[in-house]
Amino acid sequence: MDNVDVEAGAENEFRGQRGRKYRPVVDNDRAVLEMSPMDPSSSSSSSSSLPVHQASLKKIKVSTQENMGSNINEGSSTQVQDKGPQKESKLELFGFDSLVNILGLKSMTDEQTAAPSSPRDGEDIAITQGRPKPSDLKLGTLMGVFVPCLQNILGIIYYIRFSWIVGMAGIAESLFLVSFCGLCTFLTAISLSAIATNGAMKGGGPYYLIGRALGPEVGVSIGLCFFLGNAVAGSLYVLGAVETFLKAVPAAGIFKETTRVNGTSIAIHSPSSHDLQIYGIVVTILLCFIVFGGVKMINRVAPAFLIPVLFSLFCIYIGIALARKNHPVDGVTGLSSHSFKENWGSDYKKTNNNGIPDPDGKVSWNFNAMVGLFFPAVTGIMAGSNRSASLKDTQRSIPIGTLAATLSTTAMYLVSVLLFGALATREKLLTDRLLSARIAWPFPVFIYIGIILSTLGAALQSLTGAPRLLAAIANDDILPVLNYFRVSDGNEPHIATLFTALLCIGCVVIGNLDLITPTITMFFLLCYAGVNLSCFLLDLLDAPSWRPRWKFHHWSLSLLGATLCIVIMFLISWSFTIVSLALASLIYYYVSIKGKAGDWGDGFKSAYFQLALRSLRSLGANQVHPKNWYPIPLIFCRPWGKLPENVPCHPKLADFANCMKKKGRGMSIFFSILDGDYRECAEDAKTACKQLATYLDYKNCEGVAEIVVAPSMSEGFRGIVQTMGLGNLKPNIVVMRYPEIWRRENLTEIPATFVEIINDCIVANKAVVIVKGLDEWPNEYQRQYGTIDLYWIVRDGGLMLLLSQLLLTKESFESCKIQVFCIAEEDTDAEGLKFDVKKFLYDLRMHAEVIVVTMKSWDVQADGGSPQDESVEAFTGARRRIADYMANMKAIAEKQGTPLMADGKQVFVDEQQVEKFLYTTLKLNSTILRYSRMAAVVLVSLPPPPANHPAYFYMEYMDLLVENVPRLLMVRGYRRDVVTLFT
């Protein structure tokens, strides 16, 4: 059938997946195809070295034959020509790069591809080509998440305070306390797992998750608080390690301090504050050197801190099991049911500052205080996510590692409550703060080592995570002040680490951090609440992009976790809760003012979108009640003449649009029309739309910018007026500038376009407001005096009255008064009309002076009263031009033997009616000049274009109507009321 030349592989390339043999393309086939590269520049670099005939895409050349029914030549075979390696995409027929190129999979073979362009926006997409640049070392679940979380959670509280908590709160309340705090962190870990598995995760940990879910302002405010909490917590861990070391080795102290207990001769040797400062600074510097060494150095040192800690825990449990019951003097009874029963209930007592029970002590304890004391022992679950940029697979490591660390430490705490409660008497639990060291097997020194290394390990993780968190905030370029801490991908945040170290050293020098400690806990809880709220919002909205790999989550669990965080904050200290919330609010306010705007697709935007959809559906398609009617102006920005360069619309249009809103409430749609073909002008339209939107922002006008490409202005407007808007949110008023320049610049196409736009508005049931004198329209700083005069000629649903009231709400017109002029045909109707209008305005709660003007119908031969001289001059010129235009139409019709034609259609002109229209317009213009020459603005009813009159005639009527009136609004309502008399 066809003559075919196929450059392809062997015949086995045509076998299907199920072994079916497909016939090759052979002679006498009908297909006529010639495939060639759509974009030769998209070829890979490796193919550029090949000859042109080798690097080109395979071609299939087919020519159609007249014989369409001949048998297929099964014996023909494909001609195989070895062209070398083919690098061109086989999918160029679809008009885009192959998915292999877009997703960066070719980067594994070191092939470079150009950044794909957006098929919709015509801009470069921010798609990273290939996979991210790997750093020197990527961490797995164990070393990247589980170990850091375990080191942060296991702190000094377990060693020196846990047995004391059991003695004070009792076994029952201690179990509830551990479960309560552990439930908070467990629910937070579930929320963290859900968000972290909803896509690729960059550095920043919880800040990245919160910022992308709740917006940049909330993310930065909580992220900076969390950074401060981690940095200051590092200093607390360092001071705890140094204090334990000095107590274990008193000879290491440089300065000696002795404290007398209650004035007795008993002396307690406590570490000097100067020793704490000196050793604290040294330890902090050593830890910073480890952090400066990078991830590789931290991974080498971390086991050295963790293994002794785990060994010390093993020693404690062995010591508990081997504790003998025959030491009642020491208070250690061993695992005794009697001790278990005695310690089951709580026994809150007053203590001195060292935690020793004292009836005259100044420190009172209750369950709320126990929460504040114990909760730092469960924090640290964010240590793994803080290092998200250093993880191999965040979607796998963060959920498994975080939940494993949380569950294992919570289980250990619960078991420890039971063991310590059965181990010793309550007095021993309350007086011996180092009970864990006393019972440790074989030597108590292992416990001291465990305490020191656990606190140093927690300090190391804090000094590792805090700089990375700060660098992640800086990399997002929200706050320019943080640009000094920015780092490129794969590099260590050295400047952020140095800043964190200085902050930590400063807190160590202060020494006494008792007042700051609760605030640090608040920062952690604030971060946990942010993570839970983020997951709650994303889970509740359930956007199409919300598809986390971690399936064990629900919005109710996230809401419960957030509630627990807030409750714990107030249980610990309501005053510190207020302080932390105030600090976060100040950062939020600063970011919203000084920060750069960014759209991260956060959950609030999704919530606004869904709320808008529900609100739109609730409005329905029925007409809005007049009490709920809002003007939604559709503002025509395309000028009738020329505007300055880079000015997409008349500057005064934005000022006028603001005058149509009450206290800024309402929506404006600014649109313009580009003449041309859509396929050719689509990119120009997008550029013009961005320019218009930017200009509206510059003018502080809340509105939506739209650009339409159409063959002509009339067709473009007709399409917009039919399709713009949704449901009851469609624009109801069309606003445009009066074309004052059409005769001066001889723009003969304007009359037909202007009349078509007005007729389209009438057909579409849209109100029309035409502004004359837009150049003189005042801005918000130009105060006007005088009156706002309304020439209320026809029923317009109260639109003209409502517009006058909206003008009075603006500062520029608030000093003006309203005058309503009504037209009466007979003198006998004047008094009755005035009374009715006053009563109507009173019921509408509008204050205005009513003036009735009598305008009797007159004959065309009558002089029509005493019009103004300038009006008569304009009237004479309009009548002469209309006569000339009519004579020209008749001459053309007689010459061509056709009916009278204007604007491409047949017209029927009643010359006497034309004269009557001119005289009516003259009378109205002279009345306006007589009563409203000094008015701030005049509103008059807009007459509709006569059905069979040329557009040129209507423009002459309008020119005569607006002659010598500096600022005029021509208003035409639509078939509904916009004001109501009833409440």
C-alpha cells in the first residue's frame, strides 16, 4: 500500500509485552508522517559531538499510494542502519521534554538538561534539575534521628530528680504525670511524622514544616523562638554537666564556697558560680569545635556520649535488682510491696531551695509544679528533624527514629516509676537526690559519668540543631536581617554555629538561669503546638496535595496534641506562657512588616480557598437581598487615548474605585483588552496582567487584575461581561471613562465601540457608571467642599442614591452635602413629587435637600426657555454635525442604491426625533450649569442609546449633555433595587 523507509531497530523491537508479534511498517501503508526535532537546542550535550545526520531524530517518510487494498508484504523487512547512540527524545511529538529530563533522572548518567519552562505561565519553574547535591555524609535513621533524640531526651532530670518526683507525687500521680507528658510528645511525634512524609523536606526541621503549613510569618516566629530555646537549653545542659562534675570532684574547683543550713553548724560545699562560668565556657568551646567539624565529626563523637549513658542506666537497673532489704537505716528496702503501697499516694510538702522537706520552707509543690519540673525530661523529640538536611531519607527516618525514641524513653520512665516506688521509703526518695548513684552497681562513679555525658550529649545536639535551624530560616530569605546566616546546600552553617556558641556562652556567664528555664520549656511547647496545629489544619482541609506516607494520623489526634501543649504551658506557669506568646507575637508582627512576602502554599491559603467555595455555594444563584448588596465594579482600564509608558490604567480609576466601597469592603475587577490573536498575544497578556496587578498594589487599591485578548474591543468586552465572576460574585456595575477625546483626535471608531459596550451592559443586566472629568477626580488627600448633586430622572433601583452615600464615607467628600434634583413635567406635579421624594429619602436614612425642576415638554420651534450661552453654542455645533453626517449617509445610500447604513447595519432615522433628543439634552445641560456649576460632583441618569440611531448621533447627545460640566457621573441602574426601606 505505501512506500516506507524506516530507520529503526531489529524486528524484535515490534514484539509486545505479551509476546505478540507486531508487524513492522512496510510498503503501501497509509500513514504519512514526518517527525523532526521540535527544539534542536534541547539535545543533550553528549550528542553535540555527533555529525548532524547522525544526531538528528529518526525519520519515517511515507508517501500515499492510490492502491489502498493490496496485501501486506510480510517479507519486507526494516532497513537497519547503525547511527550510533541516539540522544534525542523520542517523545518530542508531545511538545515537552521527556519526564526523564524533567524529573532529573538523567543526572545519574551525568547528562545536563535545560530547565523546563512552564507550559502555562511561560516562566522558568523552580524545579531542581537532577537530585540535590549530596553532602559529604548522609545519615540514616539510627545515627540521624534516634540517637540525637535519645541524647536530648535523656537528661539530668532522670538522674537527680526522678526519684524525688516519685517520692513527692507518689506512684499513681507519677504514672499519670509520665503518661500525660509522654502523650503530648507522642501525639506531636505522630503529627511530625505525617507532615514530614508529605513530600521532600529541606533543612529546618519543625520550622520548615510549620512555615509550609501555617505560613512564613507563623513559621519564622515559632522557628526563632525554637532556635532561642535550643540555644539557651544548650547552656543549661553545659551548666548541669559542670555542676555535677564539680560535686563529684570537689578538688577540681578553683573557688571555694560554703553554705550554712538554717544557721546551724552543718556546712554544705557547693560549686562556686565562678567555677561554673569558667568550666562552662571551656566546655562550650570544646563542643563548638566538635560542631564545627561537621556531621562526620558529630557522628564519631555521639556514640562516645551515648554508650556510657546507656551503660549507666544498665547499672541503675542492676543495682535496683540487687538492692537488699536489710538496710532500713539507709532507707533502701529493695523491691518491697510494703514500700510500693506506702509510696502509692502523693505527699506534697514544703521544701527549702534544695528540695529537702522543711515545714518552714518557702517552696510549695503540687501537680502543676511537677509538670513544670518533669516536662523537660521528655523534650528533645525535634532533635532528629532539626538535622533533616543531613538525612538520607527524611520520609523514613524521621517517623521511625522520633517515635522509637519517644516510646522507648516513655516506657523507661513508666518502669522507673514502679521500680523507684518499690525501692525505698518516701523519706529516702525525698532527701537523697542522688539515690540512683547510691544504688548503682558496681560503683556510683558510673552514674556521675552518665549524668555528665548525658547532659553533654544533649548540649551537643542543641548546638548542632540550633545553627541549622537558624540557617534554614535565613535561607528562605524572609527576613533580610538574617542574610548573614545563609549557607548553600551541602555546606555547614559556620556563622550560625558561631552565633549560637556566643549566645550559649553569654547564658553560661550569666550563670543563674532559673528565670529563663520555664520560658525555654514554653518555647518547646510552642513549637510542639505549632506542629500539631499544622497537621490538624492540613488533615482537616485534606487538600489534593496532602498525601502523607505515614497513615496513622487523624486531625482529632493533632488537635488533642495541640490542646495538651497549651494546657501544659498554663499548668507550668501562666505568666511565662504570656511572656512566650507575647515574644512570638512580636516576632510575628515584625516579620509581617519587615519580612518579604512569600507564598508557600500554606494551609491558611487552602482554608481561605475552601471557605470561599463554601461561602459562594451558600450564596446560591438567587439575587442578593438589597440589604446585603455590595457594588462589585468591573472597571474598564483600557484608555480611549494614550497613557504614559508603564502605566497600565488611568491613575484616577483606582481612586474612583475606592470611592465605590464602604470602609474598603468590596471587590473591584480591573480589566483591559489587548487586540490580537490569543495564541500570539498570550505572553503579552500575562505580562500586562502582572503590570496591572503591581500598579493596583502601588495605588493601595484592593482589586483583581484581568487581561483579555480579543480581535476587537467590542468582542473582548462582550466576552468579559458574560463570563466574569462566579455565582452571585459576578460584577454588577461596569465603570469606564467617558471618551472625551474622540472628536479632538478624530477617533471615528470610538462611537460605535462606546455604544456597543453600553448596549451589551443593558443586555447583560449590568449597571453602568461613566466618569467624565476623570483627570480632575480627587484623591484621598484632596478635600472637596460644596454639594453632590443628583439629577434623578428615571428609576434606577436607588443606585445613584447609594453611590452618593458611598462618596460621603470618603474623607475627600465628607464635607459635602447632597442635593437631589427631580424633573417634573408639569408645575402641578412639583409639590407632590417633592413630598414623596423627601419621604422616600427619610425612610432610606439619607439626608439630602430636594429640589424639583419643572421642564415642560416643548415643541421643536420653541426656544426652550433660556439656556446657557455655552450650551446653545454646543447645541448649534452638534445639530450642524448631525446634519452633515445625515447628508453624507443619504448620499452614500443613493449612490450605492442601498438603505441608510451606519456602523455596518441598517438604520432608520426620524429627523424630528433627533431634534427632540438634542433639545432635551440641551435643556438638561443648561439646568445642570444653572444649579450645579459649583458642585463637587454631579450624578445624572444615563440615557440608553436609541435603537435605530447611528452611534455617532448618540455621541453627539452625550457630548452636549456633559458640555462644560467639569466632573460628572452618568449612572444607569439595572432591573433590581439596591436599597431598601425596611430593616
